Amino acid sequence: MNDETLDLALEGVFQKALTPGAAEMAAMQIRMAARLQQEQQDWTTFTAVMLNLNTCLQSVQYCLNRSAHLLKPVRG
Amino acid sequence: MTDFDSFYEQNVRLVYAMALGRGLNACAAEDLSQETFLRAWRHFDLLRSLPPPAQRAWLIQTLQNLANDTWRQSRAATEHTIHTDPLSAPAESGSAADWTLRLDVLQALSTLQEIDRDVVVLRYYLQWNSREIGEALQLPESTVRRRLMACRRHLAQQLLAWGPEGANA
């Protein structure tokens, strides 16, 4: 058997062995979509937490600035 | 998301077959594929700007890195190989002959070096030529041809019983 014939035969064998069925592919795609949705939710939650944290920090900074202003000794 | 959907559809066979070719069972191969696409999703702004061959090379490299990380993290990874895990069957109910064929192919692949498994899966399953394989695996085309030549006879001895004229066909 020459190399070309061997290649063709091996192609047939590999195609048959490794090609996932339609149901297998569909199930994989659904699970992938669910995983991506979870990832997006995690990212949205993370972003929301960071935004809240940022707002809190700004509030604290504002309070500190006000306190510093109020505590500033009056000259004169 | 639509762009990513089509990216997924174009590459899922590649990624899944490369994962199977590493001797993983169907569930572990799917997990590894999913993790690879999750990384792709996180870097999709970069990936979408690359030409398809570079995208495929990125996916293969990421899959290889993840597989190596998983192996390092858990020596128990050997439990996931086809030799010990009876759950390696395809996720859907195929015929016993289909299932046996897949086992035989994975068994034959497991006798090859890691780089040769990748080359063989890309050549015989995805039917890429030596240039495309070389681009994806970052190997010279001549090296790909040489490796294929060495693998061809070896695989033929083990698998041609499944070929068109074989007893199991």
C-alpha cells in the first residue's frame, strides 16, 4: 500500500473515530453558553462591587476633606 | 457575542479533537475545550483582530498550556486516560463499533510522542496540509512532513484493520 492510499485510509478512520455526533456537539455548545453566561455574570457582579467600592471611597474621601476643613485652625 | 459564536463554531472541532488526542476522556476533553474557549472569550478583543491561522495557533497553544497545567496540578490526571476510565465513551449513544474504533484510535495516538499526536490529529482528522500544521504548531513544514512519514506506517499497523478493506469495517 503506498503512502497516498495509507493517508486516505487513515483519514477515513480518524474522521469516523473523532467526529462528535450532532447531539454531542449541541450539548457541548449549550454547556459552553451556560459557562459564558456565568462568566459574564461574575464579571458584572465584580464590576458592580468595584463601582460600589469606588463610591464608598469617594464618600470617605469627601468626609475626610470636610473634617480636615472643619478642623483647620482659624487664623487671626 | 455573535462574533464569538461563529468563532466557536469554526474552531470547536479542532479544539475538541486536540483535547481527545491527548488521551483525555470525552468529559475531560470537553472541560479542557470549554476552558480554552473561556480564555478565548476573555481575550476576544485581541483574537478577533488576528487572521484565522493565528487564531488557531493561539487556541492550540492555550489548550496545550492548560493541559500541561492540569497535569502538573494533579498527578491523578492519569485516572482520566483511556486506559483506566470506563467513562471515556462518547457522550451520546454510539454503536459499540464506533466506541471501539474511538478507543483504538486514542490507544494508537497514546503510543506517539505528544507533538506527533497533535500533528496526526491535524492531518488525519482535520485534513490540514503540512504548511497549515506547521503554522499552527510553529514547526517547519519539513519537520511536519518528516514526523508524518514516521507516524504513518506506525498508525497503519495499528489501525488499518478499521479501514475500508479491514475486517472491522
